[in-house]
Amino acid sequence: MNIKITQVKSGIDRSERQKKTLVALGLRKLNASREVEATPQILGMVKKVSHLLKVDTLAETPKATVTKKVAEKVSKIETPEVVEVSAEASSEDA
């Protein structure tokens, strides 16, 4: 699940720890937004600076559709044949 986090309040006059948490989340300016994976680590950081953020939950894209499209593209690509070189042939060239 992905979330969109937006910094809505300034990090000025906040503790150094909160400022570093904002930077770790990828928020460097006011009204900056990031889409991040909602891992336990990210959610913990968001909780610590929640008074400075606005959090929106994003709808997930169905992975099956994406995988199917990628599989179709990959199947269209022709793979070149691999030619095996024996050890004897490589030593004769040297």
C-alpha cells in the first residue's frame, strides 16, 4: 500500500530529530509531496512528525495488469543465441 505525504508545516523551530525525520522522508520544502511505500519504518517516521504532515492513502494499481503488459512486451523481444566457446578454442587464439 502506498501513501502520499505532504509537508504542510515548517520544520523551523522544531527539534533536530524532527528535521532529520522530514529529510529522511524526502521532504525538504513546505508543500513538498512524496509517494512512499507504507512500511512499518515509514509509518513510524510519519507518526513522529504527523503534526507537520498531511497523509493520503493511494489506491494500489493492480499488479496482475502491470505484469501481464510487461510479459507481453518481453515475449515480443527476440533473444540472441548464445554461442559456447570451448576452453581449447580460446587457448589456441592466445
